[in-house]
Amino acid sequence: MRLVTNIAVGAWTLGVALTLPGAAAAADAPETPTFTKDIAPIFQDKCEACHRPDSMAPMSLMTFAEARPWARSIKARVADRQMPPWQIDRTVGIQKFKNDRSLTDEQLDTIVKWVDAGAPQGDPKDMPAAKHWPDDQGWNFAPMFGQKEPDLIIKSYDFTMPKVSQDAWDKRVTPSGITEPRWVRAIEIRPETLPGRKITHHAIAYLEQTEPGAPASTGLPAPFMEWAVGKQGEMMRPDTGKLLLPGSKFHWDIHYSQAGEEITSKVEMGIYFYPKGQEPKFRTSLSLVPAALGTMDIRPNTLSIAEGFTVLREAARIESFQPHMHLRGKAMMVEAILPSGQKQVISLVSDFNFNWMTTYVYADDAAPLLPKGTILKVTAWHDNTVAKKSNPDPNQWVGWGDRTVDEMAHAWINIVYMKDEDFKIEQDKRKATATATTLQQ
């Protein structure tokens, strides 16, 4: 009897010894991500702005049925950080932005694990409520102001691009139509239709107006807003804006490229005003800061570098940075060379993608504050080899030019110039914020 009992106890002990480690391991094993619980919230936050029905992306990711067939492609694109489009180098320069749409390391890891696990759907009850999107393209900034559309919409003229054609430019003029001075706090430009996005390379609205006391403009009027493929718009920082006066006109510079089908389109610009009587303290100016302008020499099957220098005429805050190159653009860096000789890297886009002309808007506590006399140095790299996937022909010499097959190398930088006393106030605010943050930690 004792022998039987001992055998039974021994068997039970052995069973526990074999079972418990597995149970513990199962308890410690991370839960497999599912679409409804883990992936859908990420897609709503970072992807659906483009990946939804009748939008600019090639497929919708709003439901499990729509996303599941693309699981492997999604993993590949997020793993190499091609999607969501955010080409800022994560190892150098400023890393705090107001419009950062990149995935966090945790979000990226979750998507990869989901795909590797077979992309399971999960419990339908875990699915978050659908995010509401406009029926058409919609305006990016209107909901932020509690509106359905901008305060003022300025349109260019219909332009028909033939099925096969050389590049073309529409440079007609549209009056603003306003009858009293108004301060602008946000601007958006977009092709009026989704087909129009296929042919619209870029659109610049130059502002022509007569302002008492302002120096006379030489050459082109000042850029009011620039749009290029993938750009969302420009939101002014609080207490910062642009002045629009009665009698003002917009000179368009709209670059169209053929898309293999005849398309008629136009460009529309949405303008959001500050409330009447509210005048911002600072004015922002959109500046074209070149690495090269007018001349480039990119020889076949070579890498090329160009650099340019621009001096800040007054103390300034740098609001945003957007590189502009064409099909062979590889990378662009903006540096600040201070009057002391010290050099600082502001931003580096190390994997430029022609299809996404992203404006990188610096966070309030990170936007560079630079003294008068600071030199902005812009360095651009071009890759005219087979290694650049977007390169149409690495055996061709390429020079500077307006056509898509030509090249450019400049940065669009929003700059707020300020007087020395205002600059000092901004510096003191920044220091106080940094000290408070340090104490809280």
C-alpha cells in the first residue's frame, strides 16, 4: 500500500514538475497583438488620414478585411520606416515636432509582431469606434478651428494636362477679394480633385500686395504658401501669422506633369483667419533657402553634393523645415553656424522620398532660436545611380531645372524674425521651461 501511495505521489510530483514551468512560461508569454485591440488604434492615429476609401493612398486600412491582405507589405514598409512617411534622421538634430506622424518604436514592434503571428483579427468587441472622416478630401485644419472648411478659399484656373506631354506651368493671377486687413493663422493648398493629385507636382502662391512702410518687392512677390506632393499645410505658431491686405493678389506657380491620362484640374488654397481684432505679435515668412539655385552638375552614375549659405538678417526662430529635391534627391541637412563659429545640426532628412514633401514643424520648446548673423547652411545630396529606385535613368547627365526630370536643391523654411528684446524674452521663456521640466523630473 505504501509502495502504491509513493508511486502515486511520485507521479503527481513529476506531473507538477513538468506542468508548472510550462504554465509559468505561458503566464509570462506576451499576448499576441490582434487587429481589433492593438493594430486598429495605431492605424486610426497614424494611417487612416491617407489610407481610407476615396483618399490618396492605394488602399484602405480602416477594417480588418481591408488591411489583412496587405499584412506582409505593411510589415515591410513600417519596418524600414517608409511608412508612415517621416524621413527625419532619428540620430541627429532636433527630434521634437508638432506634427510627428512616425510610429513609435513600440507601435512599430506591435505591427511587426502582429504580422509575424499571422495577422489575427481578434475579438470584434475590442474594435474601437470608427474615426469620422469627411466624405471628400476634406480640409486638414478646419476641425481644429471647429469649422467644416477654411474662412476663405482661393482657386486657380482649370488646367488640362494631356495624356502625354512635356511638363507645363500655370502662372495666372487670382485676386484675394478681401476688403479689410486680416491676419492669417493657417493655410492649406491642395489639388481640387484626387485625379488632380496625379498631375500636380507643386503649387506656389506668391502674395502681391502694397503695405505702407514695407520695402518695395524686387523680382517675384513673397511666397505665401507652397504645396508639394504629400504636404498637409502650414499652421502658424500661436501669436504668429501673416498679413493679408485689401487689393492683394496671388501669383500662381503651378507645375503640372503628365500622368498617362488626360486630366483637367485646378488648385485651391484654404486660408484661416485670426478673429477680427486679434493681431499676432510676430510675422512669419516662408523662405526658399538654397543649397543650389540655377546651376547643378550631376554626372551619370555618380553621387553629387551641393551646399549653400544664407545669413539671418535679424534674430529669428526657425518654425519648420521642408526639403525640396526631385527624383534623384537622396538627403538634405540644415545647420546653423552661429556668430561665435559654433555649428549646430538642426535637421537631417537622410532618406529623401520625392513622393512625400513633408514639412517638419518644430515643437514649441525645440524650435531653434538663432541670433542675428547666424548662417543657415543647407547641404543636399543627389544619387544619380541605379541605387536610387526613383531615378529614371542613371546614365543621363542632370542639371538644375524646373522639370521633374531635372533637379533642385533647396529648403523651404518658415522663419519668424524678431527684435533683440523680443528674442531675449523668448530665450528666457525657453530657459524657464527647461528648468521647470528638469525640476519635475
